[in-house]
Amino acid sequence: MSAQAQERPFHLTREVDQRMKQDTLQRFANNRIRTVAKRADQAGIVPEGFYDNCAELGPALLPIHEAPGGAGMARPPV
């Protein structure tokens, strides 16, 4: 192992932008998913507008290149 590698140990600490994304997704899950999940599951249907709300938030688009409409962001290991 190189001296430089020993000075910089591997860590899984989230960066500020990663914490912000996590907070945003947590709020979305609490406010938009948990409130309808049981009823939607029992009825076997997706609530109207649910996919649109998910698309607006965009977590699935982050690793997709910008050309086809994604955010073009690399997916971090954390």
C-alpha cells in the first residue's frame, strides 16, 4: 500500500449534496409515499400523478446522460 493511500483511508461519509438529496428523498417518502402506500397496495393501483411526482424529483434520472433527458451525474458509491 502506498504512503498516500495510507493517509487517505476509505470512508463512507456523505458529502453535503448527498445529504441534501437524502433529506429530499426522505421527505418525499414520508409525505408522498407513506400516505398512499397501503391503500395503493391493497387496491393494486398507482395513485394518479404519482409517477409524475417521482419524475419531478428525478432520482432515477441522475445517472442518465443529459442528451436523452437525464441529469448526467455519476452515481457515487455512497
